[in-house]
Amino acid sequence: MSGILKLPALLTKNGALSKVGLSRPVVTRSLHLTTGDRQAKVSTDLSKAYPIIDHTYDAVVVGAGGAGLRAAFGLVAEGFKTAVITKLFPTRSHTVAAQGGINAALGNMEDDMWQWHMYDTVKGSDWLGDQDAIHYMTREAPQAVIELENYGMPFSRTSEGKIYQRAFGGQALKFGKGGQAHRCCCVADRTGHSLLHTLYGQSLRYDCNYFVEYFALDLLMENGVCKGVIALCLEDGTIHRFHSKNTVLATGGYGRAYFSCTSAHTCTGDGNAMVTRAGLQCQDLEFVQFHPTGIYGAGCLITEGCRGEGGFLINAKGERFMERYAPVAKDLASRDVVSRSMTIEIREGRGCGPEKDHVYLQLHHLPAEQLAARLPGISETAMIFAGVDVTREPIPVLPTVHYNMGGVPTNYKGQVLSNENGTDNVVPGLYACGEAASSSVHGANRLGANSLLDLVVFGRACAKTIAQEHKPGEKIEPMKPNCGDFSLANLDKMRYADGSIPTATLRLDMQKTMQKHAAVFRTADVLQEGCDKMLKLYNDMNKLKISDRGMIWNTDLVETLELQNLMLNAIQTIVGAENRKESRGAHAREDFKLRSDEFDYSKSTEGQQKKSIDEHWRKHTLTTVNEATGKVTIKYRPVIDDTLDQKECSTVAPAIRSY
């Protein structure tokens, strides 16, 4: 950063500082950070207590992780005046924590085809994934990785100089019949870090307008059309309305709804909550991925790449227990299978340690040179958080919440959908990509290394769709002067909340409830108890107490707004889980152990009567929330089985899933 400080001319000209009670100058860095553009206008029409600074853009991207950055510079490259709103500096986004890699059928280690990658992704999704979107993602994958390489992403290399590809869970050759595939392109075990910095560096080639440390409060909706977003500048407490014809949500997941997770503290599901408050639907939130290998006690991620490099899991007897649960793929079965297998081992008394409450990941049989070259970050993380030297000792691990398969429903073009009377309708002006979206390429379970691919493919798809349907500089219909008043009313209510429960206390109660009642294995009694507890906690938000009444860097206020977002995600998750009476992918019911499809795929479908959508569970859950009461309403949407082109890639028919 340049370190130059300046007072925003816009604010001093309009006297906005004195109007919001700020007594000291607001400082801003001059490089890449924006507190306002020259065309912005200060308005007091909506609220005299909170003057609004209005901005107008062709497109607004909320979130600056991998998906948001790829969408943003894709838009600017097409000539769109684009604003990027992010509550973190871009390179602090949670994409930075991804370790394992990014899948693409490049064929650098053996012959490979993207159709095989598609088959594995559909199978991994437990046939809840939409096959048009999976077709699009896997077909575009090789081009996306080569594009990243051209941007300068420093992939690990083979001795021939090609991009190195490691084995990863759930990946096979020849439609599951050709053995383990090596499809995961990586940068040692710091792939997300490298990807994020590469995309941010690339974005600086373009004239993106970054609004850094701005917290998006709500969507601005009028008559079912998205007109932009309203945001709070954390640095000076000013309120900003971003009026735009195109709004892209790239806000990430909501792992922090759980007590133990690999997510950063900023992963609070802001985009999902904004959509929910706008009266729109979220999709499949009951499907929460538990990564098999979080460090015991700390929850820090230990990449699946460890097992891809030859590591394996052992129980207290020293047995490689995955051979019992997945005889072919073993430790490289899909994540939901491995997490459940670990949990069963612990339940049956074969766990490790004094409490017999975890298992071990063994790496010390691998050459020290391989660990240093391919897994340097893991070696460091294990020493810091577990006190383990991976060249000598195993790492204690436990399944930990890692990823949200559900999110804002979109089509493969990135357009947000609203399903009414069984028909998908595009929400005008609104797009979503990355973990915030449910396209649904991951269905009931995401394959490792498909998330970074999801980011770049669908971030680019959003930009391409907007470029196809709109032109830079198009006239934007005016907003009503009071657009966003509901958001300001909520901000003011939270700012002056004077109840009896501190934000941190309520958040911890929510996290522990979700951890206990919506875990790896689920039963009706536990889920129903969890629903009742979550509804009480949701209504306890009326008793919140905020200590800081200021507007400048009020972390107490921001954490309270994030808690509101987490609550909306959490209550939809646990109610959706209680409602789904089957086991599919990451959703494992002990009282409904089998998958419920339109046919019984354990035998020939010939002569079977196809069940109606009301009689089976191979369908997407759509949820909305009554914001006042916390009551969740559930509808359904059929899974899309048709690919984009049957000649290019035929539909993968459902089958019993085994590894």
C-alpha cells in the first residue's frame, strides 16, 4: 500500500461527517480503496440520522474472494463500470484458506476426459446435482485452469514441466471403472492462497472500483427486480446505496453457524441472508459438508491432498479402517463417506487418545522430501496446532464443518432463480456464484477440489451472462427515494439494542446447538429438539445487548449484524435437515438410512412405477423464512437431469453410490 492518507473530498464538501456525528477526519488509503466516486451524491431523503451516499454502477459485485474477483474483472474487461464491495481486503477472503487444488481433466498424469470428471461429480453429488451445470463446469475446467496458468498462477510441476496433478477423493477414470484419477492441479498445499493472489493481481490490470471494508447490509429490491445493495462503511460509519442494473453475490458460505469449522470468522452467510430478507428462496441448506480431517481440538483444515499424496487414516488399533468402508477408493472415497466412517470408528470404541474421540492421519511413512515439496503448509500447521512433527508422528483429526453445498439457487449462467408453481423464474438483475450459490454442481456432497473450480467457472459465467444481456452504460431505472429504509431501521434497532444477552453469548449458543443437533449423523428426535432450540435462539435476538453505540469501526454492531445473518442460515439448515426423510450425500439420517429416489436403483428399473415428486426425495429443498417469527416454509424443485447437449455428454443415470 502507498500509505498516503486523505480526507474524502465528497464527505467534506457535503458536510456528511458532522451529520453522522463524526468528530475526527476519516482516513483512507489512496491505492485500491475507495470511499466514494466523484459522481456519488449525499442524500438525507431517507434518514437525517443516517445520510445516504448514492453511487451508480453498471454492475456491483458483493464479495472479493475467488468468485467475486473473477466476476469483477470479467465485467470490467467487457467495459462495465463495476464496483466491488467487500468487508475484507480482497486477499483476506476465505478462498485464501483452500489447500488441496482445483480439478480439471488436463490428462497430464494419465489419459483423462472431462466427461469422466462430470460422471464423478454427478456421483459425488449423490444424484442431487443439476447435470446441465455440472456439464458446463467440467467442460470449462481445462480452459479455466490454463487461463489461471496464463495469469501467472505458479502451479506445481512435473519433471516434464507440466502442471502437476494429484489424486483426490471421489475422482476416477473411465466412468468410475478405470481406477484412481490424478485430476487435481495444485500449488503445493496452498492452492487457494495462490489463486486468490493471482486473481487479485489480474484484477488490478482493470479499472475495478474497490469499496474495501464495506459491509453489505441488504439487497435493494423493487417489484421483484434487484436494483443494487445498501452497505455500511466500517471505517467511517457512512451508509452507501449502490444503484446498479446487475448485482452479483459472491459472499461465501456460513460455516461459522457451527462451533467447530474450518471457516474464517467472517464466513457468516451474508449473501444467503440478504436473499432471505428479500423474500427469495435458498436451496438445499441442509447439506453441510464435514471435512474428514480437521485438527482435533483446533478445527484447522488438513487438506485431502495429504491422502492424495499417500497418507492414510488409522484407528487406535493401527488399522487402515477405510478399507472396510470403501474397498476400492479407501482413503480417497468422497468426503461424506470418509467422515461417516471415522465417526463410526469412534462410536464403536476404536478412537484414539485418552478420550478415544478422534483418529489419526498418518504421513510419516512418506519421504520427508515429498512432505516438504508437496505439503509444506500442512507440516507447519500440524506442528503449530497439534504439536506434531509429521515426519515422525500421526496427526490427530476429526470431521469438521467445511463447506455449504446449498445456497442461493441459480442456473448454470449464474442467474438467481425463484421457483413459483413449479416454474423457475430468473430474478431480474441478480446473480450469484461461488459457495454462496447453489447452481447446483455439488448437490448433496461436494468433491474435493471442485470448489475452486466452481469459483472461477461461475464467476466468469456471471460476467459473460451480463455481457450477453446488457451493454455498458445502459440507462438504469431510478430507485424510489425510500429504497432501503427497512435496512436502516434494522441497523438503528441493533445499534441501540439494550437487552440482556450479549452477541457473543447468543452466537455461542447457536453454534453449539447446530454442532450437537445437525451433525454428521442425524435422527428425528435430535433434529426436532434442535429446531425447537434454534427457534427460541432466533427469537432471543430481540433480547440482544450492544455496548458500543458509535458508527466508526463498531465491531460489536457488525458482529451482531453477522449473527442475524448466521441465524437465518442456521434455522433454514436445521429445519431442512429435519424435513428431509432420507440419507443422501452429506445428510445422513440414522432413522432413514437409505436414499429415496423415483425408482429403486438397487435393482432393475424395468417394470417399476415411477414415483411422483411428492413421493421421493431426489429433489431440491427451497426455503424461505418469516423474518419476524423465524418460521421456515419449505417448497421443492426438481433436479435437472438433462445435460446441455446429449451428443456431447449424455445424462448420468442414477445408481447406487459406492466407492
